[in-house]
Amino acid sequence: MFEVMLFLGFVVLMLLAGISLLGVFIVLAVFAILFWLFGGLFVLAIKLLPWLALLLVVVWLYRAWQKPQQSR
């Protein structure tokens, strides 16, 4: 559903920006192909984002609690 809303918003913004209708159709064809190919990867990235943020916090806390190594 998110892809459809993004697709429609993209069309409206391009038409409001003054892009010709032929240009909009060409860009929409490319956009549709890219979402067809990579749409699942985009959804997967959105689903994994909270876990990646949690991992970032854990690594940051781990490094903060480690004693700095003394150089010899």
C-alpha cells in the first residue's frame, strides 16, 4: 500500500512541477519497474530499521563502557 501512495504522490508532484505528460509517463514506467524489482527490499528495510537502531545503541553503549586501551 505504501508503494501505491508513494507512486501517486510522485505523479501529482511531477504534474504540479510542470513536467510534460509524456515525461511523467516515461518516469512512471521507470519508477514502476524499480519498485517492482526493489519494492520488497524497501519494505524489508523499513521493517528492519528499528532493529538496526537498537543494534546501533547497543554497540554505542558497549564501546562507551569499555575502558580505553593504553598505548605502550
